[in-house]
Amino acid sequence: MDRFEYRDGRLWCEGVSVERIARDAGTPVYVYSSQTFLDHFRKIRAAFEPLQPLICFSIKSCSNLAILSLLKEAGSGFDVVSGGELYRALRVGADPSKIVFAGVAKTDREIVEAIDAGIGWFNVESEAEMENLIILAGRKRRVIHAALRINPDVDPKTHRFTTTGKRETKFGVDLERARAFFERFGRNEWVQLGGVHLHLGSPVNTIQPYLDAIGKALRLIDELRNAGFLVEMFDLGGGFGADYEGFQAPTALDYARSIVPLLSDRSLRIVLEPGRSISANAGILVTQVLYTKQSGEKQFVLVDAGMNDLIRPALYEAHHFVWPVVTSREPPAGRNNQPFEGAVLADVVGPVCESGDFLALDHYLPPVQRGDLAAIFACGAYGFSMSSQYNSRPRAAEILVEKDAFRVIRQRESYNDLISAEI
Ligand code: LLP
């Protein structure tokens, strides 16, 4: 699962005590395990090895340059969805041909930047975008590669805010329109339409939605090939799950065992865009208990991290396991929220002035007091990358642990950072 473990009642990340990091860097602080990033990346690569896929780490899940650099060195390409993410990928020296660019509303500036960079594939989401892409590539007299993002109309059975592969979402082009899309754009001199892309949602904790969507996509690809179109690439998107609680997500091998047989011998260049499955379990958010408080029957643990640091609980009612960093009681192996003798049932909440500012609701914790450190687990994905300065709270520091060493990979913001862009 990850390289965060309790030894003699203290939480360690690889060979470094989390308490020591918090003492050094202050709280709230994101702590990442480099080895966990690499483990997850390599597990996906090994599981899908028969397909020799291009693995494009989804930058939006965790975008720090040090982490992108780590994954690039391990051989990763990148999935980007903005000019800013493209900038990050290029800053770490990513091979442009291993970059895929998705997004329903790419601006001209972003498209031109990506053409100039020579990225591998544009994942195109509408006819209007394709028309624009042709104009911009033609103007530059540059031949570029595009894949059509299809909307397979498959329910990924995840939160409605992170469902993308259903017809009623804004993403991709319906299967019925996909054929006409190729008829209209499939022979263009500037934009070579040679791939099919899909992304179902995130997280997709079951395998069947992938099988359904891949089945539909393969039927389309066969049909297109029979009609004379060259379809060489198939991008399955991201969405593989992570272990937030218990061992809830299928492993990379579980996904691969079902998916690989469908795609071998298809002469397709397979692309995967995993984010969460690589980054979620590679990071924790460490916070300090400021106060405890009772209100009616409810216990509150008030901590120094808030919804501006981690918005997932507020936005998706996401569950993150919380536990003291120093404790005589080790958490259950699967880190699931369950009652035990002497537990305090509490809401762990932050300092932001909103009732939605919670990190964990109805959580069973060993008793904690002012000054204690607590770890919020599985925060490596969509944690820091979705953080904000709401309530004028400087963003947290990010720390990367590599074996027995740790280093600051993003400084804690200062009050001056809050206002430095203001005029
Ligand atoms: N590819 C595309 C086109 C995507 O839109 C996404 C995620 C990914 C790949 C990566 O998906 P992953 O492997 O990480 O599941 N903020 C939400 C998740 C939003 C995901 C958006 N798209 C959360 O915190 O749960």
C-alpha cells in the first residue's frame, strides 16, 4: 500500500520519523514517500507490460516538480490538461512525445504552446475544438497527432462530480458521432487523427466499467479501420483506485489481468493516464491539534489544516483516515474507521469559517490533546494540487522523503506570498 508505518508507536515515512519532519517544517505539511510513488508506477508498468503501454502520469493529481522529476526519471510520460501543467512537464525535461493533452476547453494559447513543444497527442473533445486545432496547426504548418476522446456512456460508479464517461457529462464525443467525426476530420493534412481516448471517471474501484468501455471503443476502432482510417493509438485514461480505507482498490495487477487480454494482438499503441493510483497513497497531510471541544453530543478535534489544504472531504464527502502520529495504539491494518475500546468519536475539523471545513466526520480516534500531531492518510492525490489560500491561509509546505533523508520540495507560503501578485 505505502511506506508509511508505525514503529514503536511512532509514524515513519520510509526511514524518517514524521514527528521530526513536523518539528522541522512545521504544520500543516504534506509528506511524500518517493519510494511509494516509484512502487506504484512500477507496479502499473509491470502489470501492463505485455502491452508495453506509454504511462502518462496525470499531473493534476500531484504536480510538484520534484515528484514529476522522480517519475520522469522512472520513465513516465505525462497527462496534462492546461498550459500550466505542460509548463511543469517541460520544466522537468519531459520528453514532449510522451505528453498527452486532454481538456474540453483548451485555449488557443495553450494549443499553440503544445504544438510548439511537439507533444505526442492532443486528446480532442469536440468538433469545434478539432476545427480550431486544424486552423492553428495549419497556420504553423506543423503536422500534429490527435486522438478523439469518446464518451462511451459507461457508469464508472463513482462520485457524480468525478464521473466523466457518462453521456450527460461535458466530456468527449458520443459514440454515434465518433464515426462521423472521423469521416469529417480523419484525412486532414495538419492534424492526423489516429487515436481514440477515453477517461471514465475517478476513482473507478471496479473493473467492469473499463471492460464495457474498452469493448465499445474496440468495436468503434474496428469499424473505423474497416472504413480505411488509420487508428494506431488507444488511450484508456486514468481512474484506477487507491486505498483510502481498507484495501478497497483493485491492484494494478487486478486491472491488468482483465484489461490486457482485450488489447493484446490489436496493434494499438496503448496509453494509460494514472494519477491517483500512483500518488494518493504516496502522501499524507500532517496537522497539529489546536484544541478539542464538545458541542452537544459531538466531540470536535480542531486542527491547523483546513479545507483550503485538503478539499476532498468537503467537495466529495471523501473519506480520509486520520490517526495520531505518536500513539500507544496502532491503527487497524487497513486503516479503516472502526470503533475500539477507549476510542473517541469525533469530527476532525479545520480553522476555516465554513461548516463544510471538515477533514473527517465521525472518526474513531485514540484520545488526542492540544499539541498532538495527526496524520491524514492517502492525501498524495488531489491534496496539495487542489489546495488554495482561502481565508488567506498560506499554503502548506511539501516534503519529499527519500530513504533516510527528507527535503523541502515546496516552501510553506508566507503572508507576503498571499499578496505578492496584488497591485
Ligand atoms: N485522465 C484524464 C483525462 C482525467 O480527467 C483524469 C482525472 C485522469 C486522467 C487521472 O485520473 P486518476 O488516475 O487520478 O483517477 N479531484 C478529484 C479527482 C478528479 C479527477 C479528474 N480527472 C478527487 O480528488 O477525487
